[in-house]
Amino acid sequence: MFCSLSFRLLRLTMKNLLSLGWICATLFILGSLILGSLLPDYSLVSMTLSEIGEVGSAFYYQWKALDTTCAILILLFAFGTFMFCARHQLSYMPAIFLLAFALSNVGGSFFPSPHPLHNVFGISTTVGYFSPLIFYKYWQETLGAQFKRVSLIVFIIVITSIFFNLSPLIARSLYSMDYYGLVQRSLGYTFYLYCAYVSIKMISFDKKQSAPLVDRMMPL
């Protein structure tokens, strides 16, 4: 009886942490769109996400609250992924890359633009953006063929978005900076949507795998 109860509590804790993946994605995307739409003289098309909450912005505190909350949620989601790996004996590599992304976001949330460290933490998120490739490589036989295809497609979109995000540093005339806001959002929003997808897939997989085990542990 005690083992069955402990198992259920552990699984509930992990499920709650994994749910933060899709919760964080929803909160970040909707929150940034709403704040960006309400901020005077702000363009969702040409201006970056960081500019919503830069020092001196009318929405400085609102953005800081949103950004910090999402950073903490994605950090907890990474911890849930570690629990999922341990429970199902999977490689920890995807969880490590998610954790790297989360830590970079936490750091960036404490140093708003135009603080020099904001850009340092922003660039360091590039490591975490490789998570879809790591999921593809290490979990491709675990969550099904669809997960494998989606992970690869998302990584291609992410790496392309990273190129266009960084291209103004080396080829400023590659595209008009009037669309830089859309380019940056294509990277951030795609990655958060992928986190939501992974979150739901892990919860579904755990539910299917746990049902037979719970039945065996139930007292007669």
C-alpha cells in the first residue's frame, strides 16, 4: 500500500512539472503578444521581445514579471524532464540541454536590455536551442515516429531562425531590419511551442507506460 502511494505521488509530481512545458509556452507567447500590442510605439514586426521590457519601458515591470515567471517555469520543466529520464531509463542529454536553455533565460531575466549581460545570456541560449536535435538523436526510438519527424523539422526551423537572427552582425543587407521582430519571434515561439509539444508527449507516454505498473501495485 505504501509503495503504491509513493509511486502515485512521485508520478503526480513529475506530471505537474512536465505540464509546465505547455503552460510556460502558452503564457510566454500570449503574454508577449498582449504586452507588445498594448505598448505605445512598439512594433511586433520590427522590434525585439526584449524591447518590451527594456530599462525605461512603460511595461518594464510587467515584462520582468512575465519573463522571470517563464524562466522559472521552464527551469522546473527541465527538472521534470530529468525525472522522466530517470523513471523511463532514457538518456539525460535532452534534459541537460533544456536545463541550459532555462538557466540562460533565468540569467537574462535578471539583466534587462540594454545591460551587456542580457546579450551574453541571450547568446548562451543558443546551446539550449539545440534541444530538438538532441531529442531527435537520443529519444528517436522512444516517443514514436511522429516525435522524431517533428523534432527534426523544428530543429531545421530553429537553426534557420538562429542564422537570420545573427545575420545582421555579418550581413546586414540580407533582409530588411523592419522585419527583425518577426525573425526573432520565429525562433522563440517555435522553441516554446516545441517545449509544449514535448511536454504533452512525455505526459502521454508516461500515462501509457504507468497504467500496467499501477495495476500490478494495487493491493488486492
